[in-house]
Amino acid sequence: MVKYIIKRLLLAILILFGVSLIIYFLLRLMPTNVIADNYRISHSNGGASEEEIERGLQALLAAYGLEDNSFFGIIRGYFLWLGRFLQGDMGESFKYGASVQDVIGQYMWLSFGISFAALILEMIIAIPLGIKCAVNQYGKLDYIATILCMVGIAFPSFFLGNLFIKWFAVDLGWFETGGLSSGISPDAGIAYVIDILWHLVLPMSVMIILSIGGLMRYTRTNTLEVLNADYIRTARAKGLSEGKVIYKHVFRNTMIPLVTQLSFTLPSLFGGAMITEQIFALPGIGNQAYQGLLAGDIFLAMGYNMFLAVLTVIGVLFADLMYAVVDPRVKLGG
Amino acid sequence: MEEKELEVAEEISEEMISEEGKSEKNPNFNDNLHGESLSDRTKVLSPWMTVAKRFFRSKLSVIGLVTIILLFLFSFVGPLFSPWAADGGTVSDTTNINLIIDGISSPTIYYKVNGVEYEAIAISITVPSYVRLGGISWAHWLGTDESGYDVLTRLMLGGRVSLTIGFVVVIIQTIIGVILGGLAGYFGKWVDNLIMRIVDILSCIPTLPIMLILSVIFTENGLGASISKLYYMMIFLCAIGWTGTARLVRGQILSLREQEFMLAAKASGLSTTSKIFKHLIPNVIPQLIVSMTLGLGSVILMEATLGFLGLGAPLGTATWGNLINLASTADYREYYPNLWVGAGVCITLAILAFNFVGDGLRDAFDPKMKR
């Protein structure tokens, strides 16, 4: 087990190294003057003189090896970046005028809160529904739920989001959109909280509708597999009531692959839903990173992508380990 | 469901009886068959026909297939019947020009002439040479857009780009995936290790953020206004998107290469190329077709997402993504849903249809499936 984990960790480091190298090379395709322009724009508001800005820019370009766009220059720049990254310094975001780790740390929690709440709601709806559909396979409920799920999966987030804004926010005026609050001061207490929740209803509905289908279908497929297993026949043969068979024997075994599946949601949980956040103008990490990427904010782009890559690697590793923890029959090896 | 299974069983047994019975009872069965050969009488179902039969038995798959065919007809044949399509582009409607009042551009002025007080405001009136943002009418089933283009025609032309890109990207991804996955699975050892580590790395790259950055980079490098930007981005999508196929092919080949028919292939001294491409790959084709069908939906979605964000094809080009991009302008979203809802419906229908067909094919190919 320990040997396996060490092996996987080494592999994870190799993967992250490869990912960062590729992303860095791509980012360096950006002309240097874009970086310089972004730097000048972000620093010209601070009241610094031309000369100071110019000096700061040259210092930055030199510190990160950005001035040399030859192949070896980029390699050198990569290792300069890597050195700082390993020390926990992800560089400065021009767009937000703060260090990248601060930007991510600041905006991550809103995204996490929204995604986590959406995930919990999804599980509450999707898992029981999936089991129910599997138990009554090819029943009416099964057909309806399956078709609705397929429709939900097929909906692009930007289309559904805009439809929701058009219907529920503009035409019907039920919900507020655009940002987190409509300007109520935080001192208002409960009214402020309700206002924020009111703004979150539509984005969360979009997120839930888009991903509930996948979870439900996954639960359904797994339950069907479990239902065909020999131990379920044994349970029935013992004379257990159908309720006990389903909720004690089937349900628990269905949860095993689900735990694995949930580990894969880690990147979207912390990394934010870029499109949904952008449509509803929520200040989550997804939207902030989107604005940064568009502005050619090279360090934010690098930092955000690495953040996502690290989350993905952890998610996959976690999934494998959880598989062994949840199901004692699984032996890790190789 | 039970009935259908029985049906198949009966067919088979009848075939067998007719075959065996006749040959045994009548040694001179040519007379009995009235000059027909035996194969004319019996119906042999090839594996592909069995799959087709099972595929068409599922309603959802058929609905999906019909939708795809309709979308293709809509995109590729539709513009031929549209009066607003010309040379692969769209022409502005210049009939029935509406005057458009752009707004009050100066504050109200009061002045007196001969003791009478007048009130005046300056209004600028633009006379466009085309029907700008026309509503739904007989001439324009979905209205016209900002430049007087017919939205329905743009929707059809957009479908051409979006669907073509979907197919081309998926086919290229599959070819790369099959070759590299096949090599990894067949040769094993360091080849496998090398290729699979590349797969691990590429599948960890966050696709959407990288596509956004690429778009910015291409624009900064002066490709912003040309369609080749979209092509370059799709090439990149091919370059990182083959990993799923490679994993699938490798996994299948790992198990296939241990089977007896591969031993036979080896014993008959076949070359490595023919062993891989004639004996191993054909066995993976069912899974490949399924993954390609399901992949089509995601490529179309990726193009549409980029288009929606205004980062895909240059803004004038009609693609489904670019059309739905209009929804990000608040005015269009609220007052002109005819401009963007059609594109959204087309994208959703396309993804849904490809998913239905993909699922249907998977079930049809799976010999363990009961239905």
C-alpha cells in the first residue's frame, strides 16, 4: 500500500512537471509586449512615475526570464518560474495587482461554496432517483428520468443560463442576477444573506441541471450491476424484505463506485464553473480567472492552470485510494 | 421485451430446421427449392445486421439518428433553398428599410421666436441600407440580425461549420488515438510506458482555460480576424483530445493480444502492421464508433463554448457558437431572443442526438445486453 502510494505520488510529480512545461511554452507564445503592456496598465494607476514603472518592468522581465523569447530563453524562464513556484510564489497577477496565490485564495471559496452546495443537492436528488429507476428498470419513471437526464446533459451551460436569465429574471422578475447582491449593505444582516441566496438560485439551478444527469445515470448503471450480483440473489433467497435488500445490500454496494466518481469532481469543486460564473457575473475563481486569461495575465493563467492540474491529479489519486478504503475487497498494487 | 427475444429465437430455429431438414429428407433438394440455392431461402444475419437490428429497435436511437439527419439536411441542403444565401455567405435584406431613431443626442432647447416659445430637441436619424434587427416575418422566419442578415440562413450556414468541425476533429483524434493506443497496447514495455505517460500528462491539461489562452495568443499574434485562428485552435484540440481513445484502444488490445487468434496470426507469420491493423483494430471498432459518436457532442460543445465567449471563429463568421454569442449582450438577450435561441436549440439538439445514437450503438454492440 505504502509502496503503491509512493509510486503514484512520483507519477503525479512527473505529470505536473509535464503539464506545467506544456502550459508554460504555450503561454510564452504570447508576444512580450503584451506582458509589458499589461504590466504598465496595471501599475500606472498606482501613481508611480514612468521611470519607476519601466524599471519595475525590466526587473520583472529579468527576474522571470521573460525578455528572451528564444528556445533556451524560454527553458531558462521556465526553471525560474518553477523555482519560485516550488517556494510557493506563483508570481504577480497584473489584472488584480496581487500575487496569484492571493487571488486564487480570495476568490476560491465562493466558487467552492456554490459548487459544494450544488453537489450536495445533486446527490440528494440523483442518488435515490437513480436507485429507484434501476429497481424499476424500463418503468415509466425510468424512461422519463433517463430522457430528462439526457436533455440536461446535452444543454450547454451558456444556453441554459441565458434562457434562465431571460425567463426567470427578466420576463418573470422572480430572481435577481448579475453579481452577488443588489447593493444591500452587509450590516442588514438576514436581509443581506437572503439577497445573496436569491442571486444564487439561478446559477445553482443551472449547475445542478447540467450535472445531475451524469450522476443519476451513473448511479442507475451501478445499481443495475449490483442488482444482478449473486449476493443480492442470496439476500432475496434468505427471505429478506425487498426494502431491506434494496437499502441495505444494494444501496451500500452502489456507493462504492460513487465515491470514486465524486473524487473526479474535485477540480470543478474548487476551480469554479467558468462559464456559469461568467454568465451570472459571480465573483468566483472561475470568472476571475476567465477575465485574467482574456487580459493575457500570464502568471495568473499559469497559476490557475496549475491549480486545476494539481486538483485533477489529487482527484484521480484520491479516487484510487478511496476505492481501496471503501471497498476492502480491492487490493492496490502494480 | 420478452416477445421480441422469442421472435429472434424463432427465426433462428426456423432457419436451422429448414436447412437441416431439407438436406436430410431430400437428397435431391434442388427440385424442392425450385432452382433456388439454399442461401436464397435462409436469412443469415451478419453481426453488423444484428447490431443494426438492435439499434433500430430502440426508439431513442432512432430519434437521435433522425435528428442528426435532419440537422445535416438543414445545414447543408437548407441554404440552397434560402433566398438570402449567396456564395456560402449571407446577403443583407435591403427591402423595406425601417428608419431607426438612434436616440436623443442633445438636451431640449427652448427658444422664443416672436414671443412664442418653442421647444426643440435634436434627433439623429440613421437610415441604414438594410433591415436591421427585423422581427419574425414571412420573409425572415427568425428575423434579421444587426447587419440585416437572415438569422435562419445564418443558422444553417453555422451548422455547416459547427458540424464539419465536429466530424473532422473527432476523426483526427480517433486516428491519433488508435495509432498511439495500438502501439502502446501491442508493444508494451517502454513504448507503452512512454505513450501512457504522455496520455496522463495531456489528460491533466485543463482544456477550456488553455483554449482561452490560445485564443488570446493567436489574436495577439495577428490572427484575430481570420478563420484560420479557429482551425489552429481545433488542431490543438486534436493534439490534446486523443487521450481517451488511446486509453480505450490500449486497454482492449492488452486483453485481445493474449487471445488464441493472435497466436494463430503469429503462427502464420503475419507482419506486425497487419497483426495490429487487420486483426486487433477491427476488434476495437465497436467501442471506437461509440466513443466517436459521444465525442462528437463534446467537440461541438467546445466550439460553441468558444464561440459563445467570442473566442472561436472571427465574429462575422456564422457558426452556432458565434450566433449564441449574441445572448451575452443584455439587449439581445432580453429583447431579441430570436437571434440566439435557434442556435442554442441546434447545439442542444445536436449534442442530444449524438448522445442518443452513441448510447444506442453501445447497447447494440454489447452482446451481453438483454435488449
